[in-house]
Amino acid sequence: MKLYPKWLNPIRMVLPVCLLTVAIPPVLSTKQASAAIPDGYTLYYADEFNDNTINESDWMYRDAGPYSKGYNKKENVRESDGSLHIDMKKEQINGTWYYTSGGIVTKKMFGYGYYETRAKIFNGTTGLHGAFWSMGLSNHLSQNNITGLATEIAAGNLPYYNQVLEIDGFENPNSGDYISTGTVVHVPGYGGPRKGVSVPAIGTWHVYGYEWTPSAIKFYVDGTLVHTIDQTVTPQPFSPANFWLTSLVGYDVSDDSKLPGDTQFDYFHYYAKNYSGANHVGNSAMEYTANESWRGYSDQDTPSWIETGDKTASFMTTTDAHTGARSLKHASSSNYQVTTKQNLNGLANGNYQLSAWVKSSGGQALASMSVSNYVYGGAEQHVDIPASSTWMQVTLNDIPVTNGQATVAFTSDANSTQWLLVDDVRFSDTTSPPVEEQNENESEYEYQAEALPVSVSAEDYQSSYTDTATGKVFNSLNGNGAGDYIQYSVGVPQPGTYSVYARDRVAANKGIYQLAVNGADVGSTVDQYAASSGFSESNIGTVTIGSAGNQTFRFTVSGKNTASSGYTLGFDSIKLIKADKKYDAETLPVTVSGGDAQTNYTDSAGITFNSLLGNGIGDYIQYTVALPQPGTYTVYAGDRVAANKGIYQLSVNGTNAGTEVDQYASTSGYSESNLGTVTIGSAGNQIFRFTIIGKNVASSSYGLGFDYIKLVKIN
């Protein structure tokens, strides 16, 4: 298993990521995927299978039997010729003929991301079941399947139970040129849709991939999307899972003469991405149940979570929950010390937040929520959980993940009368995601709502959904009344005045909202009600942002249309178009009235301005301004004020704009004048003429001076 650097988005720092080891990152192998990966991903982990031996620091073997028709054997897995080979054989074991195969499984778990392999599936005869897939490991698999699993569980590296969701990038369940893709759900309450896909010449090399995101799971063959599971339509449970490359003898073998055969894997690649705002904690709401009492599992077990210390003091309970039916409880009839944790891998480097809802008896020697291992050296942050008879939220902010991983944990050191309840845990990236689009000429920035750091009003929640008609993912506030809000943190790259547009999700259950940016209302209210679901773009208004960085965009429900059935809000994107453009006067094409002159001056502060040396009423200075697009603009002038300046009237393309401006001041300096609005019908050169109409009685002359002209687009 190789270690690769994680190159972050250009607007963020470039930092190395440590995945499964802490070795120095090697040079990236020249063996690469032969199909384009989806946008936004960077390589986090890879095994190129070039070492002629399995890296047992990273992989465990599927090694057990007999079952059904044969054995899985460690000896059937090998590296040679730059590939992983999983052999299918027929051989005698203890005097009996069996079919044998095998496979490998990662010791570490991965969550959201893009998974890819290049494989040549053996299909010379029926019976061999080749697979490229993810599934969490549970204790019963150590008894008859996965070598080394019991050791990993005992060491606190893997959960006792984590068989939650199975994602099958491909299964070739028999001979023939087809595969099966999809999911299998191992906890109750969810469905697992699957699809059969034809793959011509399956016995040759093909690239297979699957992309696991908060809103969808997508399956690819040779870079072509072949199947999508829309999680807004058919939700899938989330828990980071181990990755498998396996073959299995599970069907009738029709032609022994074709054996031995092998399925080959050229490489395994896992790519990570910034899913800003997504929760990376498995079974975060504590609702999953093992549902396998026949294997000895019960509510004593905590799906997806690792227990260390006095393990029986940590368990699921249905007696109290913040949401849903279940929560995690620390309690015991005797003194106890226990930690419940998750080890998270494949995180995009950035700034994270950890939060949970808790109740506590108080009095413990220790009751804490912590996060560690997010930087090299294993630094830890923690918060003590106070006594509380009602549910309260505890939070750790500004967690700087720099090595692609983190461990979140809840720890109790308590006596038999003391207890702790935990529910609705979140570990999410609060770093502003990259701007999706930027038009440098027009300074246009578009932010996808589902990717932004998000928070909502108390007792409300937000989710991302995919519109089945268009495939667009949008973010939704599930509000239930006026005053509820959804709030996004938007990273604005430069200060200025912006026109704000929202791409609204309109539907029959939507409310009316008012936008506020950094606490100040922008524009007027917007009604998202529509009889038919769809999308609509609203020009909300303009906002002036004084400094670059994160800005708070809050959409507050102010009411609802009488025809609407609810108060929810939905947003596809937020778009900012730089509304102000400043033109330095000394750089513009300029003409003046007959017999007059203009010149540039630089003052003692180093500011250069342009000046009309006028001597009477009717003199003018005229600038040609190249406007990139038509529209209605507010016009500002950066005036050079002094004791020798006159009074002017602006006209744009021959029409007066605003009121007169007096540039007289007893002390020289600068002032900005709002000259009103002007509507310009077409892009291109526009004539801005400043005409002298008089002078202040205290002024010594009729000169004019200008530092700049600024235009702010309002429509």
C-alpha cells in the first residue's frame, strides 16, 4: 500500500496527507488509471501490486473453508507481473477434492470517495465469483473468513460490528459478459438497489470504479456511468468500510478443464474529495442494529463504533434519545473506564468541527468528547461534558486535519452511579469549498449549496437531495415555521460590492425567505412556492463585503404562500457577480472642451489623479468607459477635492445622471460621490462627461479632478 501526497484546492494550503502509514511519500507510480476519474478528486491511497508480495501491513486475507463448494486460501493470492492474481483451482485437501479461491481485505476503513481498479475477470467457466467491493468487517468474519481480524478488533483498530452497507463495484456471479453492481444493506430500514451491466469481452482488461458521495453512489465501467443509486430516493446507511478484492467459489463449475484460472487486478486506487459539510461519522445517530442475534450480536454491541477498556459499560439504549429511537450509553453496575471511538480515514485536509448531543449525570472523574490523530504526532483536543438532565450540544471547532485522518472518541471514567448518553455525532469539514466557477473577466463566483459549510436553526435539520428530472443536487432546510433558517459560510475571494443570485429549488412545499449577509438584510423576500417542482434563479440584491474570507449567508423563513403546504427552503447554488468595477481616471481615454487642457498629477501620498484645467462654466472633461455588459448601474466618482475646484454635473451618453457635485474643500484630499443610477442598453464604449456648472464662492478656480469612476451593477 503506497503513500501519496494530497494536493488540495488552489485556494487552500498544499499539505501532505498520511494515509495508512507515516512513511515519506514516494514518487507517484507511472501506472495510472486508463479512464478519467470524476472531477474534484485527488489520489489518497494506492497499491500498484508491483512488489511480488502482498503488503500484509495493509491487507488481510480471505482464508477459510470449507463452505458451500470450496475454500478461500491465502495461498491462492499472489502478486506477479505487476498485478494481483486470485487463483481459482480444483485441488485435494485432506483427501477430498475442493474448488479453491481467495482474496484480500484492507485493514483500514474508507468512507466517501472514488474507488477504482483495472481488472481482467476470469470467466472461462461457471462458478468463479470475482468481486471489487466495500463492506465493513464484524467479529463473526474473524472466526471463519478474515485472517488477522480478531487481532485488529482486540487492538482497538476496527469495530466489533460494522457489517452495515456493502457496495459492489462489480460482481461477476457466473460466466458471461456481464457484471452486477449496486448495494446490499445489512442493517434494517434501508433498501439496496442493484443492476446488471453488460461488459463486452469481460475476460479482457477493463477499468471499474464507484463513487460514494453523500447524495449518490455511482458506478462506472471504462469511465462510463452505468448505474446510479440516488440516495435522496433510496437512502443508504453510512459507515466507513473495509475494501475487498476477492474471488469466491459459490456456483456450479461446468468445466474443470478450464482450471486453474485467475482474476487479475492491475491496481487499487482510492481518491478523496472535500465534501464540505458532510458527516464522516458512521452510525452517527446510533440507530443501526446488528439484527443478527443468531450470531450472538445484541444491543450490547455498538455498530460502527470501536470499544476499548471496560467494553460492557458502553452499549446502545432505547430508553432515551436526542432523535430517533436509540442513543449510546456509558453506564455500569461497578466502577468503569471505557472509550467509544471511530478511526476516520480518507479525509480531505482542512478545518473540521466535531459535535454531539449529550446528557450526563455529572460527577465522573472524566466524561469527555475528543478528537486526535488529525496531525502527525497524534495531537488531541477535548471538551469536558458537564452534568445535564436535558440534551445539550458540545462542540470542538477549528480542528486542523493535515494528514487525512482523525479519531473521534467519547470517554468515561466513572462509578456505578454515573452515566453518559451520546447521540447525533457530527464530524464535518467547515473549510469553504472551492468556488465552482469563476469568470475572471466578470468576477463571477458560483457556490454549490450542498458543498458549503451549513448550519440551521435549533431543532431543524438540513439534507441534500438529487432532482430526478435534472440530476441536480440541492440542499434543503426542513423548516416548519417562520423564523427557521439555513445558514451557509461562503468564502469570498475579494472584497467589493456583489450582486447576489440564488438558484432556488421551487416546489409546492416551499416557504418565503429573506436573505441576510453578515447580519444585514439584502434585497426583498423571495417566494419559493411553485405548483411543480423545479429551479428558478432569483436576483436578490447587492451587498458590499469589506474584506475577503468567509461570509455568513442566512436564509430565514419569513412566511409561506397560501398555496404552499410547508415552510421548507431549497437551494442549488449561490452566485456572486462582482457588481463594482473601478476605472482609474488617469488611464481612461480622455477629451476636454475646446481651448482647455487635462493632465495627471501625483500627490504627496502617491495617489495619481486626472485633472481638467478649466476656467469657466461649460468647460468639460470627458472619459470613454468600456462597459462589459449592459444594465442599470449606480455611478460613483472618486473626486479630488481642493480649494481651486468647481461644481460639476455628470452626463452619461448625453443624459444627466444624479445631482451636481461641489469639489471645493479648503484642504486638498479625496471624496467619493454617489452620482445616481444610469441604465445602459448595450455593452461597449460609454461617454462619461463632467461639465462645470459653477463654483463655490470660496473656490479660487473652476478646475475639476478625478481619481476614478466606479460602477456598481444593480440589475
